[in-house]
Amino acid sequence: MGADEVAAAIEAEAVRRGVVVQVVRNGSRGMMWLEPLVEVVTANGRVAYGPVTPRDVAALFEAGFLGGGAHELGHGDTDQIPWLAQQDRLTFARVGVVDPLSAQDYEGHGGLVALRRALVMTPAQICDEVTESGLRGRGGAGFPVGVKWRTVLDAVDLPKFVACNADEGDSGTFADRMLMEGDPFMLIEGMVIAGIAVGAHEGFVYVRSEYPDAVAALAAAIAAAYKAGWLGPRVLGSDYGFDLEIRVGAGAYICGEETAMLESLEGKRGVVRAKPPLPALEGLFGKPTVVNNVLSLASVLVVLARGAQFYRDFGVGRSRGTQVFQLGGNVGRGGIVETAFGITLGQMLERFGGGTASGRPIRAVQVGGPLGAYLPPARFDLPLDYEAFAAAGAMLGHGGIVVFDDTVDMAVQARFAMEFCAAESCGKCTPCRVGAVRGVEVIDRIVAGRDVAAGVVLLEDLLELMAEGSLCAMGGLTPMPVRSVLQYFPEDLDRSEGTP
Amino acid sequence: MLSDVSLRQAPWSQEVALETMGAHAAQRGPLLPVLHALQERFGFVDARAVPLVAKALNVSRADVYGVLTFYSDLRSSLPGRVRVQVCRGEACQAVGGHALAEHATRSLGVDFGGTAVDGSVTLDEVFCLGNCALGPTVTVNGRLRGRVHAAELDALVADGGVLA
């Protein structure tokens, strides 16, 4: 959004005025609607100004913003901005607050507490505590993290690996990126803890190539962590050794699927594997492997630093703790909203979203990425928890919430789901590889008004086949957004009446 | 890495290629890092590199070719001097992404995946750059930009990614 230019403008203006300022490029607070956001550290705390453009900088100096002076872009104490104050920032507590690459800052803000604790626990104790916290995988599938770790711990084959899935390819999701750019040490610490818990001494982070800034931040943080002795042969002076390496993807969405990611890490085409065997038993290079999403590994720190019970007390039902939701698309106040599970979709959109950016009414919201359902306002009563969404034929996925106004053509969105699947399918199984192409054709025929009733029957048949017959979630879940359009927005598909 | 590939390309040299590969040979599963490194050095993965990689990593040429053609980031030909990526994901679609994509192909005179005949520009589609609350999003020579509509895109392309 031009934050580099703003930072340069502030430094230049300070020099011009003979004022000494220290500009720290911290990660984003996740208030995307106020970006570029400038925070000034004053005697009364941090004061926020945004969205700031280079043209505003001189006026901000005039208004005395270095002392927290009033200006029309001013929002007062950052932490008191209601949008932020109403959140439960546990995993994202440091993001946007600390200098992401300062090891000292990290430790000063509660970093390493979890790792120090893990080093004096037995692996089984760590797995048990994580299981007790109720933490489920944040990548989308929602599998209990502690149970997965226990499976790897109990595996006898050696060596074992920790593989972090940072291939956050779902449109509408950006929490992994914000965390890697804003608090990369947190992911590093989480991976070391996962290693201790399962007996692995080697880890890989697979970051998508679309995130070059995250790759750079993480690489710098890994180098700093080696220097500080948080990685290497003696982690924090203990007898435990752990090495960590970044691998960069190459633009394949399917590599966000865990087995395709493992193939890619091995240097092969990102083609999914049949399960079983589970990656926990035969994963990277055929060895027992923990595969976790960025947010899962980061959330473990909260569990260990503050206790399983503390984490468990957030959330509802079987969805415990907090979820880092991401509000995007045509939304008034988009960004990172970390909150306990259980608030409704409507509350999320009302309290945080602030309507659409275009000012028009919301028509549909897609939750959970390109493979998630489109929901109409009539379903905004759904509570944000895994089970409630699953029961409604939808999914929370990685927590992305994409807002569309009433100009959206849902037939185009349904078609896009199939197009995307056709483009990104790894090609291994037929329901996905061929089904997606056929899906585009059937939808085109329906929209063209050629034998609509028969086309819908055929489409539903195809959706069932893809959902039941595909090897992985790519083909298996592509039907979800299409079905939701059939269910909630049938008028967009059947244009035989009304529309000319 | 994606950034500024067009600015750093070196002419083909087998020696340089071998040296570039050598830096990654000791890694586990080195093929993808090796191909990335070659692309970063030369701007794309030259066909002449395929047998060298196969030999160095003790895999078949088909394996190397398979990986090279599977991943959309890996190029088999030289990209344009300015490289534009337009996000086609749903979050950007919700704020005018379709219109921006159409404008991009029309104004640059190339389809997605194409390079202008004069080598001035390469246009790629990308599915999500993780800037979903500030779309439509593009990158120009590796720099991420949000809230980009037709006029902003034209200005960015003209300036090679730097906002005036």
C-alpha cells in the first residue's frame, strides 16, 4: 500500500526538520483498513495514525504526531481501537507490536517461555498437554494436534521430521503470511517444540513463492535464531539439537495439500499420495513426519506458555481456543481478527467487517477459501465453529472470510470453483482431473439455458462423484462452493426465466 | 525467489550453471532449490540445464522436465523486462478483479502466461498473494501492491513497480 514510501517520507521529513526519529518496520497489526498505519511510541503509549500516504507526512509533523498530537488520521491509543480491543489476540499478541527480527524484542514480549518449559518436559507430557488444550490443526482439516504428535512420537522409524505447511494458497487467507512477516520467531519456536515432542531433529518450512517477503523475514529470523543458540546442536544450551531449513514452493496450489507438499519437499512434482500410510508414520522421505500449519505450531506456544486449561477456556464445543480469522474481499474493515470460536458469522461481519467496501449490501460470504461454501445473509446465524459449519455443508477451513456485494454473479463464482480445480488439479485422480473440466462445461450449458433441469441433475451427480471419489480435498471439496450456489443462489444459474 | 528476476539475468554459461547447482547439491531433496537457483541466475531454466541437473542429482531427464513443467513459477523461456502478476483469487474478484484482469490483458496486449513480442512485459495470473483485504492486488517486478485498478496498474507498469 506504499508503506515503504511512507517510511522514507517520515525519515526525510525528520531530517529536513532536524528531528531525530527511529523508524521501526514492524509487522502489520492486521488492521488492513488503516494501512499504511504509523504508530508513534509516546509517554502515553502507542498512538496510531492511518491510513497515511507520503503526502500526509508533513501535516503529521505539523500536528506534532511525534508527541501523539491530534490529526484527522489519528486514532489515539492503538490498543484501545475498538476493532482491536474486542479481539482475543493470543497467537497474534506480538504481531505488529514487536520488531519482527529482534531476538531481544521477542524474548522481552514472552518469547521462549514455551520452549524453556518444553525442554524440561518429557515428549509424552508435551503431547498430552497439547491434546488437553483441544488445539486442532489450523490449516483447515481441524485434526487434533496433540493426537497427531503422539502418533509420530510412538512411531519407531528414524529419523523423524517436522514439516511446516506455509503454503497458504487459499484466496482470502493471509494469517500465515502476517505471522511469518510479523513474528517469525514464533513459528521457529513452535517447530522446535514440535521436534522435542516427537523426537525429530530436523525441520522444513515450506513457504509458497507468492510470499517473498515472508520468505525473507523467516530466513533472517532463522539466521538470528542460530546465532542466538535457539537452533543448532544445543538448543538454549540443552542437549537437544534442532536444524531448520526453508523451502520455497513454485506456484502450485496443490502443494498446500500435505502429501503433495511432502512430494514437493522431496523435489518431485506436487502430486498427492494416497492415504494411508499417514504422513505421521511414512511422511517426508518415507519417515515419520509431523505436518502442521503455521498457526497450529504458533498456537502451541500459547498452550505451553499459559497452560492447556487457559487455552481451552476459549471457544465452544469441540472448537477450543482462538481462531485467527481473516476478513477480506469487498469488506469495509478487513484484516486479522483473532477471536475465540463461537461468535456467529453475522457478529463477525457486524462487529469487525463494517459492511462492504463498496457500500452496497452483502450478498454472499465465502468462508474457508476457494473450497469453502458461499453463504447468504440468511445463514449469518451460523456460529464460527468447526462442527456447526460442517453440519451446514460448509467449512471453516483456514479461517478466511471473503465478502461479496450484490453485484456478484454467483454462476461465475460456481464456474470459477471448477475452473480453479481444473487449473490446479495435480492430475493424479480422475474425478478431480476430468470432473473439474466437465463441471465447467455443464455449468456453461446451464447458464446458457440449454436443458437446465437435466443439466442440474447432471451437475449434482458430478459433484457427488467428485466429493466421494477424489483422492484429496482438492477434488473432494471443490463441490462445496458449487453446491452452495445451487442451494442458496439457484436463480443465478437458471436464467431461463426473468433475465433476457 | 520471485523478486526482480528480470533484473538479474545472466547469459547462459554451463560453468555458471554447474556452480549454481553445486551450492544446493548437499540439501535433502535438492531438485526444486536447484531449479529455483538456476532461474534466479538466468531468469529462466534453460533447456541446456536439464541434462546437467539430471546428471548432477542422479535423476532422469524426464524427472527434471516433469518438475520443471509442473510448477507454474518455473519458466522455460526468458520473461519480459517488466513482470506483472495479477491476482485472480476470489477475494480480489470481489473488488473488481475480473475487470482488472481484462484491462491487463488488453492494455499490455498479452494473454496471461504470455510475454510481449518485444520482450517488454510478461503477464501472469496468480491465485492469491495474501493481500485479501486490500485487493485487487498485483505485483510488478516482485513488489506487492494493493487497491490497484486500471489506472494504478498502468502507472505501475510504466514506472516498473514504483509508485510516483
